[in-house]
Amino acid sequence: LTYSKPLRVTARLSQEGTVIQETELYIGDFPMMTNRGTLIINGSENALVNELTRSPGVYFTKEDKDKYKGHILPELGAWLEIILDTKRGNLQANIDRKGKVLATVLLKALGFDEKRIRAYYSFEVSPVTAENLIPHVGRRAAVPVQNGDQLLLAAGEQMQEEHVERLAAADLDSIKFVNPYIQKTLEDDQIDTQEDALRAVYHRLRPSDRASFAQMGEYLENLYFHPASYHLSTVGRFKVNRKLGIELQQKALYLADIVRTIRYLLQVPGNPVLIDEKDHLANKRVKLPGELAENALRTGLVRMARIARDKLSKYALDEKDTIRRIISTRTVQGAINQLFYTGRFSQFLEQTNPLTEITHKRRMSALGGGLTKRRAKIEVRDVHASHYSRICPIETPEGQNIGLITSLACYAKVNKHGFLVAPYRKVVKGKVTNEIVHLMADEEEEYKVAPATTAIGKNGRLLGERVEVRTGHEDMFLVPPEEVDFVGISPKALVGVSAALIPFLEHDDSNRALMGANMQRQSVPLLRPEAPYVGTGLERQAAMNSGMLLLAEEDGTVKEVDGRRIIVQKGRKTHEYALMNFERSNQDTVLYHRPVVSEGDKVKKGDLLADGPSSDHGELALGRNLLVGILPFEGYNYEDAIVISERIVREDLLDSLHIEEFEVKAEETKLGPEEITADIPNISKEDLKNLDENGVIRVGTVVRTGDILVGKITPKGESEPTPEEKIFRSIFGERARNVKNTSLRMVPVSGTAKVIRVKRFSRDQGDELDAGVNELVKVFVAQRKKISVGDKLAGRHGNKGVISTIRPVEDMPFLPDGTPLDIVLNPMGVPSRMNLGQVLEANLGWLA
């Protein structure tokens, strides 16, 4: 089943202003998000991953040694690229990636003449002296140069050496010359009229088509300037306005956008600061699940409208036509299904422990839009300076997706335009205020920002005569406290949640920190979780925000607590909280609630009512606090192998519970229906003793490998029965049928397991089942797994290994007071891995 709501719209059919028909159309089922930020798709919990993609806007890049490019990138519509070739000295326009024309040809097609082009793309020389004019000999005047009534230089006339003295002697404030790249482009341009320019552009885009002047103009208008076919989006318009210094509102292009893009591009050669970095976060934005759903819905509606228009253009309306015949809603449902059911952003939710789930929801994917893990270069994957406090530089997969799948930093947010912003405390005249300002990556470069570790006095003033800051593309440098604009809020802001949970992170090599952050997400919830002695302070926040703990929704007094519910009373009103009781997660671990309040306790909104998996009184508890020794042990901890004490096994310190789901279907076959039954041929009564009369195992039964969970028989192909077989069947009835045993059996397990839940669905009882399925039985089996040789253990610093032996307590190394160690690690695993954090953690844990 899918948790969704029906999407309905009111459709109206009208002709020449007269409403013919109005009806409500069922578009399809739209999946809804739960209060934990997840989706339930086909009975399993899913998460929509955020997409990190290039933002629409205008970009200026250096393509190679001699070429610069200005690129207007829309959300929807044709691309426009203006290419400046410094070697040839001209500008070209690449229209919709279909053909190149000179940039002046495009401007002429849009209504400019040479006079306006020269005047607009000019530069001033001031003051007018011979020394200033000599470097510009050969340049052409953008506008007429006059001294009173005397014409010194006509518009477009080339300035020669003999003009220099005359111009310098005249009383002139400045002279405007045509930009040399524009002048060279005009010289290469052989087209004079707008009609010829339009024809040249149209011929490049549609070589085989013939069209009138009006049709060609309409085509170019629709290509870039019509909102229906060209959509910059709110974000794109924001970026274009910000970059080009204009204030326009329309989502389609204006002529001013193209004109100013060319002007900006002419300033780029010799000015590297103006060149945009593709991987800078100012040029990337995050598409959240809501926007992904909006885009999918828009795609479906556009297809639906196109089909409806085609039908209306082919057939004349008559009274028999209905809206349902004209509009096909399957395209909308198909687009929704493509996102939520088969799309790359809809992923099976990772629920191994609370940290796994919260990290999955904060994940961002750069894949898509032509970028694949095979084609992605190192520049795309690498950590960029703009990631600071926005994207975690540590947490990323180790495989082919490294650098392409990333996580949000601890305090990063996504603003209304989809850009990542980082929080900073504002500094006024050397004093740190409590005002928090969220800055985008490009905004941050305009200010002097001090790190969060900067010394601050009791009165909030920055200490020291000089403070280390960063700004723009420069390295760190020292300034007086009065010049500081912002200061970081926390050193943890640099990294994501998983990395922020690693104590002494700064003493670990980045590669090992990456492993430590990733392996915390692999931790299996223990039966007896224990909060860490050595933490970073983020354990409570991580657990509380994971969605797996039960928190009070309002103030009140606990009235009743049992294994199924907690009742909180406020005045005459009561609020009942249902507890999860041994539910199965997507990764076969256990989801449960363990009450931490008692009857009569007073609680406030947001207080903890019940712990979840891997939590201890509201703190994230991914493992156990064990006494560790870093020393050789008879070769048993060679090559990262781990020696553990028998005490860990005996006291169930690392025991975990796992729930597996088994299902069996009774389907309709060509030879007849399959049947779920306890009447199975050639099976002893001993093997059937735990099945009920319907052939399904009883809840509470202890099962072993090979035990029957659900009895099922399937018809076999049979030939025409002989007279003897007919008599045999008439006497023994159904038992003599030719069927085979296809019962569901328990898979191999170590030891025993227990059946904790059985669910049975039948078409006869009105349950919705797949086509051809008459019955479906699901059996949930729980197994308690003890730690054993071959299991993997890991710390938070990337120090991982496999258990090689479990030794008696009396054989373990011991402390001077006789306390035996719980676990022995190899000392060779520390210096070469450069993760000294584990040694510091062990020392601090010893004090605890």
C-alpha cells in the first residue's frame, strides 16, 4: 500500500466564452509525506533525496586559452551562449546549441543597428591627453567627437596618429571608442538590415524551412522572450539580476539581459575575478523534495495539455464530446509515478539506526542532468572552499560515488531560492552580537569572517590586537577586531552530523574520519544501548531530531504507562501516544519504544517519553563503553583482527535483535489454484505440529532452520487417470491429488528464532492483491544474535576489524589493579592510519 491522497481538479470546457461542460477530474494518487519526512511507497518507507544541481542564471567561464563564454542558462527553454574569441578578436552567439552566428548579427536581428551597437559597447578615455590617446590609435570613435561646432572625429571613424595632437589640444573631457572586439565583429559582419540578420539566424536554426519576415521574428520571439516557451524561474531571474546589476521581474528574457551579458563578457579578459567557478556553491542550488514533486507534476500537466490541444485541433467539438474524452490524465499520473516509484531520487529508506535515517534525509545527490559517476571528473568531486559550513567535507561514500553524494553541514540551511546558507554571528565595532545572519557562498566572500575558535571576552569583545579572518579568494590574514564583520558560531559547523559525532575529529586523518562517519551509520541497535562516556555534545540533538524517539507534543502529567501506550493528561484532556513494539525496519533491525517516564511524572512539550533504538535516555547510543587495550596479543590481533573478552558475550553487551519478513503467495496457475493448507502430502505430523488448521505457523513458536512456516501445495501436471486411480481418488478424495509441496520454510539461522507476528491477506476478504494472487501470508521472525568470531567491530575513528577470538576473562590482559580488558586492538593500527583520536578517546574514557 502507498500512503497517498487522491488529486482532483475542476476542468471546464468552453467555446467562445460559453461554458459547455464543467466536471471534476481525478488526476491520480499523490504520495504524502509522513510527520517523519518519509514516504510510504508500496508498503515500504522511502526517502526523497535532495538534488544538488547547477542553478539557472548567467555564467562567465574561460573555455580554453583564447576563448571566454557568457552562458544564459534557463530552467526551461533554449540555451544562449556568447563566445568571445580573443585570438580572432570577435564575438559569436551559439543559439540553442544548434548554430553559431556573429553576436552583432543576433543584435541586429533583435532590432539594433550598427550605430547603437557602437555607442553601447564603448569605453571612455579620460583625461584626453596625447599620452592617453597614443595606445588607442586605430580605434574607432563610438560617437561623434566635437569641439564646439568643429567635428574632430566622426562616429565610426578610425583615429590615426595625425588626429592625436588635434584631439589633445581640444577642450574635451573624454572620448568614447568602440570596444575592439565589437569593432572586429562588426567588420566581419556583412549584414546591414534587420531582415537579413533575422534570415541568417533563422537559416542557422532551421536550414530547410522558408518563412516570412514576420514568421522569422515570431520564431525568435518565442525562442527567448515568450514565458510559455522560455522560463528562467524565480531563482534564474534572481541570479541574472544580481550578476548583471539590473532589476527586472519577468521570468522570460529581456533584450537588456542579452545586451548586458555581452557587455559583462567584454570585461572578462584580463580580469580573472569576473570568471565564475562551475563548482562554486554560489552557482549550485538544492532541489528539495517539494520542488522535485512540483517539477514532476509540471511535466505531467504540460504533456496532458499538449495531448488535449492535439485532440482539439484534429476534431471539431460536438455535443457528445466530454472533458474526459479530451483530457487524458494518465500522463500526469505517469510523471508522478516516475518520480516516486522508479526515479533515482526516491530511495529505500536506510533505517539501521537513528543516525542512518537522519543522514539519509540530509543527503544530496549531484548525479543527473548528464552527470554520471563514470563521467564525473575530479573537479566535480573535490571539496571546494565554498563548501565551508554548508556541505560536509568528510561524509561521502568510498566507492564510485565519492564526492557526488554529499551531506548537509550541521547548521546549514536552504534558503527560499534553494541556495545553501551558513549561519554567522554579526560583529559590530569589534563586539560579537547575538544576531545570527545566514550568508550565501558568494555573499560570504564580500565580508571579513573570523573562525568560531576566535577568542571572545566576557563582554563579547574580540580579544587580541589582530584577528585572523578570511575574505573572497584571499588566504587568511590578520586585521584589527574593529574590521571583522562576522564570526563563526561553532567549530562543528564545518562538518555534517555523522562527522560531528566523532570526538577528537581534528586529530584524525580525513580518510579515516570518512570511514568513521560512514561506519557509525552501519551500527546495529543493541538490546542494551549505552550512551558514550566520551561524546561531542551532539548526541542528544541527533537522537531527538531523528524521529525515532517519542516526544511529548504538549505539557501534562503522565497518567498511564504500559508496553503499548503512554497516556498524558492535561486538565480534562488526555493524549495517547502509541508505542512501537518490535516493528521491523527496512534493514531488518528492530524499531521499538522503551518508556523512560513513570506514572505521575510531569512533562513539558518536547520532553522525552520513550527511547527508541540506539538511544539511551535521549542520547544517541550506537555502541558500548568497553575497556580497551592497544597492545599485541599472541598474534591474534594481527592485521586489524580484534580480541574480545568472554564477559561481553556472557553479559549480552553486544547482543542485537533482528526481524526478518518471509512471505508466500498462493497464485492462480494454469493447472489450478495454489492452496495454503496444513494438509501437505508426505510430511510427518512432527513437522506440522506448529501449524494451525489453515497451515500457518502459530505466533510464539520457536523455529529452526528448515522448519515449515506456511504450508502450501501447488498442482502438478497430470495425465488421464487410470480406472484404478479413479477408484483410489473416490476413496481418499483430495489426498490423492497430484500436487507438489511448495511450503515456505525457515532459512538457515544460527540457533533458534521466534515467530512474533503473522499477517494474512485474502482476495475473498476484500484485500487488494496483485493480479493472479489469491492469498498472501507474511511471517515475521525475530532472532537474537550474539557477538561471535567473524563479526565486525568498529570505533568512531575508522578503526575497524574482525573478531578473531573470544578469550576467557582470566586470559585477558589486565590493569595494575587487576581489572581485565574487554577488547584488545593492534597498536600497529594507529600510527600508519594517523587516527590518534582513538588514543585520546581511550584516555579520556578511562577518566570517565
